[in-house]
Amino acid sequence: MPDTDTPYGKVDAEALQALQDTFDTTTILRVVDQFDAIRSRCCGPAGLLDDLLRLHSMAHTVINGAALSCSTTGPTFVDQAEAIIDELDDWILLLKHAVQALHPLERLRPGDDG
């Protein structure tokens, strides 16, 4: 497989030609948007971090017998846990799709003969 030089290093020339014909680079921007959505939900006010801390407080009370340290209004302990699990499952699926979308770029790795 012949290699070709690019401003960002050598790549496999055949793979580059194939990707130039088939790969939509906006795929990468969609991954950026998905990560941004995760970031804002993860770290934003009332985000997953806060949800996990609330779940810990609830678990500490229910499982360890600790005094109440968060409000008893809102989702139940089990509903809170389930909502977090569902959200993390969604993120895992989204991340798997992101990896799958980016895998074609690995074909650009130059061969050993270059």
C-alpha cells in the first residue's frame, strides 16, 4: 500500500482516496455536538453530577441508616437510581455510535512499507 504525505503526517493513499469519496467529515461535528450535550447534562446545574450526589445521599440514608441529608420530595430512591442508569445507558450507546462513526479514519494508518 503506498503512503502519501499530508500536512498532518503520512496516511495510506488508497484509504485516503476511499475516504475522500465516502466519508462525510460533518460526522465528526455531530460527535462534537453529542459530547457537548453530554458535557452540559453532566456538569451543568441540576446535571447528572447533582443527581448522583442526591442518589448517594438517599442511599446513605436508606442503606446505611444515616440521617436525612436531602429533601424527601422529588423522585423516589429507586426512581432516581433508574433514571441515572437509563441516562448512562443512553450515553454508552451514544459513545459507541461515536466510536463506530470514527473507525473509518483508522484505515488511514500508513502501511509498514512507507
